[in-house]
Amino acid sequence: MKYYIIAGEASGDLHGSNLIREIKKLDPVAEFRCWGGDKMKEAGGELVNHYRDLAFMGFLEVVKNLPVIVRNLAFCKEDILAYQPDKLILIDYPGFNLRISKWAKEERDNKTLYAKIIFYISPQVWAWKENRVKEMKRTIDQMLVILPFEKDYFKKKWDWDVDYLGHPLVDVIGATDNSSITKASGSIRGTGTATVALLPGSRKQEILKKLPVMLEVSKYFPEHQFVVAKAPGTSDSFYDELMKPYPNVSSVTGKTYELLQRSDAALVTSGTATLETALFGVPEVVCYKGSFLSYEIGRRVVKVKYISLVNLIMDRLVVKELIQHDMTVENLRAELNELLNNKEYRERIQKDYAELKEILHAKGNASRRAAELILQEAETRYIKQSKE
């Protein structure tokens, strides 16, 4: 069977790569053509376009890059029609993928495309742009969700039966090799000092907004080792200019999980990284800072209480969120001091993390479950068509 998979971010690349591996176990002759990244390529997908050329953060940034986005959409549609996949699997990345799902449904109605349309990892419509759901329900054949409250949300509010898988990150992180890495109060360099991980994001726009503030905090903790997790595909020179004035800051590339295993605390940009950090058991403070216009628009349209996945899933404030004007050096310094030195505070966070992990692992291996559902549906459709 032929699969066309589209992911537009680093997290989608990770989940897509694990999905490819699980599908291969069930469908050994499967072929994959992908928009994603290095991980999907390593898993066996033929990479058409890399996510680093697709991802734009914030309202203003999207508007500025509209010509690029339009060209990418046009090329993607042509490529799908030429490839004629059996399955079109869309991983999150809603601004792009929802346009593709609508187009694919129209092409299928016109009998120029025959692919089943699968959405793996739902857009966060419960947070904003809820009006998208009607169109999603019409154009998507199979919706696979990874957050525990999403199944009830779609069923109770929209009468849409979706499949809840559990979260794939639980299995990814659980399978990480711990044998060669000791979780201790030692830096990644092994100096014996505490390590603070800095996770400023994967896009240049967000890194430039957040990393300078994170780096400045390091001046107040000279006895600690600060380590920046660099984004794959972003040049060392880009980071070197920002890090030059900070002698107690080093960096790693492609070793974020190893860094988190050895970290005592973390400053983390909002997004999937907040959940990864929690699943590694690292006390964290969540950071968000965007352009003025993007933030002001977002503040008016986003309907959720929290920006961190940890807090959203637990429906309470587990980790501190410092958003826009609150993301200052002084506020970060005060919160990091609590994370490193307040034993009761750390223990409370760890207890909440344990509960979070239990909630997210309810269904078992999420990537395997996704592959099973995708293939199970294919078998059901084949049997039905044969009987007809």
C-alpha cells in the first residue's frame, strides 16, 4: 500500500517516523512519500520537503510568508495527484493540512484521487478556530487523537466518533535507553554541578525571541551549567552569536533527550517540548514570547486557560507559565531558583508528573495503535467492497 504523510514540525516528524515503523510491521511492502524531516527519512520515507522550510510561527509571520505557503500548497497537491497514494496521513500542522484535506476530498469526489484521508493528532480546535470542526468532520475519514479530553470533546459537542490513542511521547521517552545515562545532579559535561536545560524552540523566529532572555538568566547562577538544545538544521553560527557572552553556557545538537535525562531543571518554550520535559521528570518553567501583533491577536482568540500541554491535560497549574510581558529575566530567575532549591515545590511537581504519565499511557503504545487502526480500517473497507 502507498502512504503519503505530511508533517510540518519537528514533533510531527518524530511521530510520523514512529508511525512509519509500526505500519511497516503490519504492511511490509508499504511505500511512503513524506513531507517531514530527518527522522521520517531514516524510518524509510521518501522525503519530498523538509519541515524547516515549512514552519512559520505566529500570525504576522504567516502573513509575511504567504507566497511561500501558497507555492508549497500547489506543489503538494500536484505531488499527491502524481503519486496516487492509498492513504493520505496528515499529522497536526493544521494551517496547511486542513487545506490539503479539503482539497483531497474534492479531488476524491471528482474521482481524480482515491486516497483515504486520515488526520493523526488533531488540530487544537478546542482552543481556537472551533468553526473548523464542521469542515473537518466532512472531509476527514478517520481522526486519531492523542489527548484524553479530545474524544469526549468531539463526541459530546460535535457528535463525531474519533479514536483516542494515548500519547505517543510516553512510549518514545519510555523506550529511551537509560543504561548509559545517570539521572543525577551532574551536568552534561560531568562536572558535578547542576544542569539547567534551555529549550528555546525549533524555529528561528521563536529562538530569537526567547533564547536571549533565557541566556541572561544564566548570569545569576554561575555555579550551574546551562545547556542549549539546538534545533536540527539550524546553523551553529546562528547560536554562537547569541551565546558568546555567556561562558557557563554550552550546547548540544540532536541530544535533547540525553540533555533532559541529566537536567535538574529546564526553561522550555511552549509546545510539545513542555510535555517531553515533564515525561522525563524535569521541573520546568514554560516560556512564551512572540511578536506584539501575533500575541495580541492570539490573546483575543485563544480560549484555553493554559498554554502548556502539561497544564492543559491536568486542567490545573502544574508548571509555571511566563507569557509575553511576564517572560522577563527577573521572573525567570525567581522561578528557576524555586525549581532548583525548593524541595517541597520539586516534589509536588514530580507527583503531578507521575499522574500525568499515567493518564497519557492509558491506551498503551500509541504509534502501534494508530497503525493498527489505519490498517484495520483498510481491511474493513476491502471486505465490504468485496461483498458488494
